[in-house]
Amino acid sequence: MKNKAPWYYLVLLILAGEAVFILPFVLPRIFRSTVLAVFEISNFDWGLSIAPYGIVAMLSYPLGGPLADKYQPKKLIAIALWMTALGGIWFATYPGLNQLKLLYGYWGFTTIFLFWAPMIKATRVWGGLASQGKAFGFLDGGRGLTGALFGLLGVLIFSFFLGTDVDSSTLIERQNAFKYVVYTACAIITVIGLLVWRFMDSGMDERKIQAERISKKEIAQVLKIPSVWLLMIIILCAYVGYKITDVVSQYANEVMLYNEVDAAKVGTLFQFLRPTVGILVGLLVDRFKITLWLFFSFCACILGGILFGSGVIGPDTTVLFFLSVIIVATGVYAARALYFGVMQKGQIPLVLTGTAVGLISLVGYTPDIFASPAFGMLLDAHKGEELGHQNVFWMLTAFAFVGGIASMIYHRLYGKS
């Protein structure tokens, strides 16, 4: 398939690809300590409030996947953005725990059923036959840059409206300041949805890559492909690593003893490492063996997990802290940029991309259900102490080890094809 999609097709895909997750994940990741305070919630309860997202997502992946093989990606993406922004208005009212669970369940529908598979399929369309690494590397790198800029803007807005020293601010003052951050995000997400609806055209006859119907026969065909099963394991393990990014700013606050604003800056820095890694991956991997690079990304996760888990990082080891952050970020974001980029090597038909993504994601993204509650339980068991954070990173190390084995098998099966 010849790539005819214009450059701004990918730009809009990048903007949409991160904007849809700003409210449910990016802001809570960067403002972890602040969010726990303004919602007056514990780590474990916050994990429970997010868990319905994963449950709805698990149902949405296999159902929404075939939808992407039948309808134009841009329409599904735009509707998903608008509905997600609508949920942000509710988020800004600081709903209670049960309402927060409902909201995250709603976001599971808008960001996964309507959005996820169309985004992956559109990226494969842009990459064509020869540039899958570039397409997915640029997608995740660009999404990382978008998320980092959102985070930086959020920190600036939060600091401006707080109007006082963060350590002496009251709960009401922090709630009011964070509310402005949420409303700004809602407005920007809505605008991106309008741009996608109007301008995101691939420049090709998309009927050629759309299936008239998805039956049990097509689903069975996808399930017979060995790469589909391996990708389920690879993405599950890599996604546990990605969920680790939720607690980096909290580590800076509780272990490195940074205040909430400085901790949010560390979270934002972590976000800026994502575009750096993604873009470098996009520029390099198509010239080498993309499947082997996926294996190396898990090796970096293992190394970073051991550094944090060993307990050698503390308030007096600032340089080692930032070096370890870079190692973990490199592994996590490289894996994230590559795992869908190897679909073509794994001989998964383009026309069935949505169905394959739905089935793979059904297993691969189960960390949306268990990771946050598990992290919360480990952290609350040693509240405010370094040991809780060490246990979280040992969990990362274990999953990265399994992911490394699966990615090596994938490389041996498909790396030479």
C-alpha cells in the first residue's frame, strides 16, 4: 500500500492521540499528590476509582475494534474527543468516590470503544509498508510532547491561580486552582476534535481498507496468528511499566522530599522524555530490526526497576535519581512506541487491524484494572515511606522480565521476515 496521507494527518492524529487521555490520566499523573489532596482520597481509593475504566475498556476493546474496520477513523476520533471533554466538566466538580468510579467508567467508553482501534489503524495507514517504525515512533513521541506541553501548561495555570506558596495554601485554594487546569484541558480537547473532523483525511480511498462486516470467521482468522498472542503478553508487560509513570511525581514528593509544584515538574520532565525517545525510535528503527529494539526496551525497564527497587536512590542521590528516571523512561516509552509498530512484521492484515487491536488489547491493557489498585496497596502499606515505592518498582522489574522473554520469542519468529 502506497502512503498517500499528508503530514498534517499524522499531526492531527498525534494531537488527538494524547488529548483524549489528558483528563483521565495525564493530569492525575503529573499532579498526583495534588489530586489525592483535592479529592481527599487515599492511594488505594484512587486506584479503585480508576479500576472501572479498565473494566469498561476490557469490554470496549473487542467490541470497538471491529468498529474501526467498518467506519472512518476521523469521525470516531472526533466524537470520542468531544465526549471525553464533556466528562471533564464533571471531573472539575470534585465528585465523590462512587461518582468518580462512574466517571472513569464513562471515560473507558469514550477513549477506548470509540477511539483506540481507529487511532492504531490510522497510524498503520500513514506508515504504509516501509515506515511503520517511523509512524508509531512519531505517534508516541508526538503524543508524549503533547502530554508534556499540556502538563507544563497545567503547572503554569495551577501556580498562577494558586497565588500563594504551595506549602501554605489551603485545600480550597488548591481545589480552585486545579479546577482552572481541568477547564483549560476541556476547551483544548474540544478544539482538537473540531480540527480532526474537518481536516484529518488520509488522501486515499479508505473503502479499500474497510471491511463490510466482521464475522466470527475474521475473528478466528486473527486468533490463528501467533504474533497476536505474543503481542498480548508483550503489551501487558510494557503497559505495567507505563503505569509506573503515575507514581514518579509522588516518588519525588515522598522520597526525594520535593514540594507539590516541584514534584509536578518532575512528572512533567518525565513526560518530556517520552517525545525524545519516541522520535529517536521513529528515526532509527526502520533502518534496523524493529523486533530486536523492542527486546532492548524491556532490558532498560529491568535495569531501571532494579535501581529504584534496590533502595539506593534517596534525597542525597539527586543525580542517580534523574539518571534512573531517564533509564526507566527510555525503556517504557521505547516499548510503547514499538509494540504496535511490529504488527506488520507479525503478518497481521491491515484490513483487520481494528479487530486484531481489539483482541490484543483485551489482554494487553488489563493493567488498567489491576495496576493502579496494586500500586496503591503497595504504597499505602508503607505510606510515605520509601519501601512502598521500592515494591512498586520490583513489580515493574518482574513484568519487564516476562515481557523481555516474549519479545525475544517474537524477534526469533518474525525478526528476519
